[in-house]
Amino acid sequence: MLELEVPLSKVRAQVIWAHPRVDSLTATVVGEVVKELNRAGAEVDQLDLYREGFDSSLREADEPDWNNPDKPYSREVILHASRTKAANIVFFVFPVWWFSLPAIMKGYIDRVWNHGLFYGGGRKANIPKIRWIALAGETQEFFAKRDYDRMLQHHLNIGIAGFCGVNDSRVDLLYNALGASVTDAPSHYAQFKDRAREIVRSALA
């Protein structure tokens, strides 16, 4: 049941991202992530949840059966689970909405990272590394004052990745995506590209 073994000598990366616009800052960051992975010689599977038309609604066919980790899920879920399990590093790139994941990405987790596939019945994700690249509209000070940064890190690193057996998980917050009080916008947004490349290089080191 989807227990794929991937040799760590070959980097197979999946980049899962969510934003309704292809001209968004999120899409720009994704572009830098993919380019850096390509430069490193990695195989890259890019999952654009919006453009691929992913249905984020969990319906009866994909509702977990807590008593049956071998439940047969929908073909869409099985195909997506196979894609993700073929990777030995997964990058999630997304805007922070309501201090969490966009609904379409949360729906992807709900449906695909499902009981019996990524956890439950003695099964785990079998993904060595996850990197969450989160574009936050507010400043670092705003997030830290209310512990939104720690909340998001705990949710993603422990509540999702750790629960599915992924111990090497890191959240990188790219702050002030809205550019409040920024006087040099080109320089400010160039830093987002720089950080994206740095995150990839560090993850592959």
C-alpha cells in the first residue's frame, strides 16, 4: 500500500503550491524554488493545486475509516499519494491566510495525507524532509507578538509532518509580503527570491 522506497542519492522533489493567481508573489517564489532544484539536478514534480483543479472537498469516498487502514480511496487520492510518496523531499509554498494554510492546501492534506496512506495502521509518510515556505502578509514583529509564528510552526511541523512520521520538517516564514512601509519595493521582493533559493540549498545540503 504505497510504501515506496526512494534512494536518497537521487533527489526527487515535489513542490506543492497554492495561489489563485499565476502572477502572484507566491508563484514567483515557486519559480525560484523550482529553478534552484533544477540547478541542483533534482527531479521536480510541481503540483499547482489551483491549475490542476484539485477538489479540496473531502467526500464520502475519501472519508477515513478509522477501523480499516486498508480502505480503498478514490483514484484521484491514490494518484496524488503516489506522486508525493515518490519524493524524498517535499516543498509546500503558500500564502498564510488566517494564520494557516489556504483552504485548497488544507483540503489536499485532508484527502491525500489520509489514514492508512500517510499515518495509521503502522504506516508513515516515508518522506525524509518537508519544507514549508509560507508567505506572510504581516511583519515578523506582528507574528511574534501574538505567537502566530510558533503556532503555525507547531501545527505544520508537529501536527502534520511529525504525526505522519516526518521528523525533518521546517517552516520558513517570508514576512511582509504586502510590503507595508517598504520604501524600496524591488529590493524588498528580491529578498523573497533570495530566501527561496537559500531554503532549497539548505534543504539539499
